[in-house]
Amino acid sequence: MLFNVAGLLRGSVGATRNYEVEPVTVLDDGDRFEAVHGPVRMMRTDRGVLVEARFEATGADICSRCLTPVHTNIEVQVEEEYYPINPFPGAGIDYEHPEATGGLDDTVSLIDDRNEIDLTEVVRQALVAARPMAPLCRAECRGICPVCHADRNVRPCDHDDPDVDRSPMRRLAQEWRKVK
Ligand SMILES: [Zn+2]
Ligand SMILES: [Zn+2]
């Protein structure tokens, strides 16, 4: 998700550009977000470029009860101001270089020396934060039997569930405690 903002930086404060991100896949460790897409608006500020975007994505996940693959719909809003790492002469940026002043900490987002903004990282972080903690294949998923390990959606069994919570992760945590 690279955007060249040289033109915008040469423009006056308040100038805007609108873009549309075509569906892309964003990966993060074990997470996978497909068809990430949406409108992006960039506005020239007195210090850099303000990015406002709204993305929709499909999260590839597994059901927290029965472990079958599920797809979740995720929507995120992104708002981030980017500062030129190297404001070119004539850009009229009212901004002093962070290395010269120590004025900006290392958490600021930077426009690189080719005048490009890479949105991938902020979008990735927003998607990870928005993904459901315990996705379900369906609201009434019966989960996996803790006794015989049958998928109760496919093959109901007669075992009583000693657990109110059928989450396999919870189950694993209990097994782990037993071992210790
Ligand atoms: Zn399920
Ligand atoms: Zn069973």
C-alpha cells in the first residue's frame, strides 16, 4: 500500500487526494486478512500528510469452539499523520528534522526519502486489533466434546459436558494446569 505524496507535499495546506485501495492480502504472524480494501483520503497539513481511511477485510480464522476455518468480516478506520523524513526544499514544511531536534519520538509515522507513504503497517495493526478474540463458525456452534473429541455439529454424542465453557483453548489451559 504505497502512495507517492510528492505532489501533495508541493501543494498547499488543506489540499486533498482521494484513492481507492484495491483488494490486497495482509499477513501477520498467524493472522491472515484477505480482500483488504477501501477508500483513502490524504490531506496536506502544515507538518506533513494526514491519512484517513476506512478498510473492510475478510479475516481467515478458526472457530474458537470447533476449530473449523471461519471467515470474519472486519472493518477498521485509520487516522494517522505522516511526517516527511526529509522535507525537500520548497515544501514549506513547518517541521524540524527529528534527528536534529529530538523533538519527535520514534513512534511517529514517516514519509520516506522517496516521498512515499506505506500504509501497510498501520493497517495491519488496526486489523489485528479489530479481529474477534473468539470467532465462531455460527452463533449456535456446539463445539468439540471434551470427552470423546467428536465435533458435535457433525456427530452429537451423549457425553455430559463438565464444562460450561466449551472453548478448546480453555480446555487446553485446564489440561496444562493438570500437568503442572
Ligand atoms: Zn464452530
Ligand atoms: Zn462425546
